[in-house]
Amino acid sequence: MISVNNNSYDWSQSMNIYKLFRIMGYKLQKPAVLITVNETVIRRSEWDDFFIPENAKITVLNLLRGG
């Protein structure tokens, strides 16, 4: 299991940031969000290669856009 914004989700060994986005219902491959895993910021350049560890505590913050 993993915790995303205090909600529990099933975990799999090959779970990466993009699989997390699909589980959360994001339509964009790279949405405008800030992600922390176990209180460490995961940079957008790391999303391709970052695999989420089991029992991770994840925070996904939507960044506001507009003007």
C-alpha cells in the first residue's frame, strides 16, 4: 500500500510516477504538480526513472496556472 494525500492505494513493484498519475485519474502525462515521496521532492526530470517504494507517503499538490 501507498498513501497519496492521505488516501490509500494498492502498490506494485513497478509503480512509477506515471502509473500513479493514471491511478489518480490525471489525463496529462506530465500535469502541473509538485510531488513529494516520503517528504523528498521528486523533480520532473526524475519522473521517468523514479519507482515508488512500498509504504511510501506521497503528497501531490496541483500547481495553479493562469493570470
